Amino acid sequence: MSDQLQTIGLAEIIQMPGMVFPPPNESVEKKFDGPLSRPMWEKVSKLKSRYPDNFDYGMYDRLHERFGLQQPRGGVVFKGSLKLLESKDCDKCFYRFEVDTYGRGCIHNCAYCYAKAYLHQRKYWNEPMPFPIDISEIRKTFATVFESDRHHKLRSVLEQRIPLRIGSMSDSFMWMDKKYKVTLELLKILKFYDYPYIVFTRSDLIAEDEYAAQLDPMLASIQMSISSINEELTKKIEPGAPSPARRLRALEKLAKSGFYTTVRINPLFPIYPDGYYTDPNFDRSKKIDPFPFFSWDMIPAIAQHKVDTVLVGVVRLYMHNLRFLSQALGFNFKDRFSGSTRMERAALHYSESETAFYYTKARDLCKQQGLRFSTCYIGNDTSGESFYKYQSLWSNKDDCCDALGNVRGFTRTCANLSKPSPRVPTDFVFPNTTIPSVNERSLV
């Protein structure tokens, strides 16, 4: 545990006292009599559910007591729940039914994170720490839909067993969950109701025995975000996240246990400034330093860890992210973008041709290594054009996250909630991705 605490840097959050659960036959009604636990316990006690609820709701009281009279803005309970995203950034996403078990921050503190940029300017990012969700609301939702005939706004989505995405604005598998256990409890709930889910995480906690025991390979698709295998740069850019080596070991452990696994190289940081590979007017006469966060040798390294699929998404950066990156790296990261770089929804994007080059080259390398391949469009445009443009590169044309048909519990996605858009024609022509001969050595 000590190695993880040093990596996270917010050790005081997760100094875990012994967690005491009552014996199965002991009434826990009197135990939860605090200002936060009492209404939560009363809520779940009225459900008349078959679910064996042994969660320690007293955790919320202890967290409240920790801050005393100086309670953080927004309180110590994150007011989030299950939600179906409808914004233009992700209205075509197959997995826009999501939940964050923690909110208002993330101890991984990645410099490029869009949630960090969004919440930082609102003074909600790690002020002073991420806070756990009210897990009793999740309990109530599942019991209402699957054990009663009462109305619920998400009944149709849940009854269709649209897979739930775990992790969006924060990482649900931060090591602090060893203390608060709301993510662990969510896994238990999903297992009890036989409900499918897809996990987005940067943490190896998911493969720890206590958590792996609650995962079900028939229900779960595990996606681990690994943008780099460069340990030094990862420590600067993702200062609170477990190392890439730890993440890959966790994936391999899960893969050997029968789970369908994916590495998300998302964001993918281009190695050279925009236009290096695809712009015929790019000036190559001067020395050009690579940014070796992403590297092509990542893909063979991933293949060695029994991973099934690689999913990539070229980075886009908000102004706050550019500042965070520049501070972490010691140079102005905006210089990596071309002078004609595309600005959309307040974020800088790499050019279409350069993006297509990286996607196509990565797909070809995945084929060589026996890996499946896909792309993620979320946030890269609002028109949906990128989504369908790169669909022809996917190994699974029916699912950008490649779980449909590979995880038994996945029979539908959010694409089934609305009329699907037509796929791109098979004769779609990508922008020129020919590698300039002068740069061939950079692909080794």
C-alpha cells in the first residue's frame, strides 16, 4: 500500500482504518444514526429489496466529521447519479449511460484532463479532494426498476440493459476507494442485478483481489487508459496515477481471468508537431525534437500483456490544459500545434490529416500484433463527422468500444436508443497518410 500512497501524493485521504462490518444476523439500524448515514439507511431500508446491503453508511458521517465546521463547498457527498448524456460532444457515443462514483476532482490529476480544465476554473477540482457519491441512490434506482413497478425516469434504459459506463469526470477506481468503498459497492450491486458495464480507468486497483472478486467477465468490459509507457513523462503528466507498468500488469491479470480488455491510448499525443507526417509544406530543414510520450513501440508492448483491443483518440486541449502541460513539462506545449490549428468548442485540435495518419498507422501496427482496433471521437468534434469517418478502421463496425459481441452481457448499446446513422461508405478516402521518406526512422 505504501507505494501507492507515495504515487498518489494525497496519502492523508486514504489512510485506511480497519473497516468493521456487523455480523450477518446483527441489526445495523442503530449503527447508522449520523446526520448523513441516517437518511441514507432509512431510504434503503424502505426498499424491501432482496439485495444483501452490508455497506458501511457510517463512512459518510466520519467524512463529515473530518471537516467539522469548515465543510467544503458542495458538502462531502458528491451529488451525482446514473445519467444518460445528451450533449453534442457525446450524443453519438455508444456508452453515454454513465456514472461517476467520485466527483469534484480526481487524485490522478492528469494535466490534459478535460474535467480538470472544466472544474478548475469553477474552483471545484480537488477542493480539497474528490468526494464519494451517495451509493444509497444507486441502490434505490436498481431496486425500484428491478424489484418494483414504481416509476423511474431511467426504467426504459435499465430494462433494456444498456451497459453502464463507470468513469467519466473522475476515476472510480482511485486507491482512495479502499477506504470509502463506494465503487466496490457499485460492483456488488451490478453483479447482484446481473447488469452489464464498461469500465474506464487508469488505476490498477480494479485488479486487486477484493475488487476482481466482484467483477464478472460475463458482464464487464475493462478499458485501461494508458497514453504512454514512458515512466518519467507519465509521472510528470499523470502525477497521481499508477505507473503504466502497474496498469499493464493489472490488465494482464484480468485478461488471464477471462475478462475482455482494452487499452485506451486516449489521449494520444502526436510525437512531432502537427503536420510533420502529412503536410508537404512542413519545414523539416531545422532540428525537430520529438515529444516521446506516445511511441509506436507501445503497441507491441501492449500485445505482450494479453490485451484484446487498442482504442485511440488524438488529444485535444483546452487553454487550462495547455497551461497545466506547459507547467509540468517546462516548455510551451502550444508550439506543438500548427499555426492554422483548429479551435473548436474552446479546445485546440490536431489537423484532420495528421489525426488520420496516426489512426491508420496504429491500426496497421495492431493488425501486425494480432490486436483489434478502434477509435474514440468524444470531444473531437460536434458534428459527428469524425465518428463515422473513422468507423471503417474499427475491427468491430457495430461498436466503437468493441464490447458488443465480445462480452456476453452486452446485447445493446446507447446506439439502440435512437435511430442509428448510416455508416460511412466502404470507399471512403482518408487524407494522405504517406510517410515522408525522411522520417521513416521515427517509426522504428
